[in-house]
Amino acid sequence: MSVEVVDTLVVGAGQAGVAMSEHLSKADVSHLVLERSRIAERWPLLMRSPYVAPINRACRRSSFARLYMWRLMSFRRVI
């Protein structure tokens, strides 16, 4: 089993978690974002005018990976 060491752990990939990850990336800080469900799953439910979230489009993991060039991994067990 391989082990990855990071400087910062961000719990949750909601609006705040995604924003924090972007800032940490720009500051060149190694980090890991943990999310138990879909990335930004509640954005279409919580965001209101003037912003319109594209439901089931930009909030998908694959779309976020392409948009932000993130390395997304799925874990069954995190120790």
C-alpha cells in the first residue's frame, strides 16, 4: 500500500473546499480534498440568481477535473 504525505487536508469539496483547494494550488501547497459524495453536489440546490449552476454538468467530477486539471482519486478506505 502506498502512502501519500500532504501538508494540508481539506474536508469537503463544497464551495469553500473547492475555493480553498484552488488557493492552496496557487500557493503551491500540497493538499488533499476529501469528499464523501459528488464534488459540489449541493451547488445546484443552493446557488441562486444571478448565478445559474449547470445541473449535472460542471458539477460532475470529470468536468471539474478537466476545468481545474485536478487529479481525482477514489478511495474506499482512508486511514
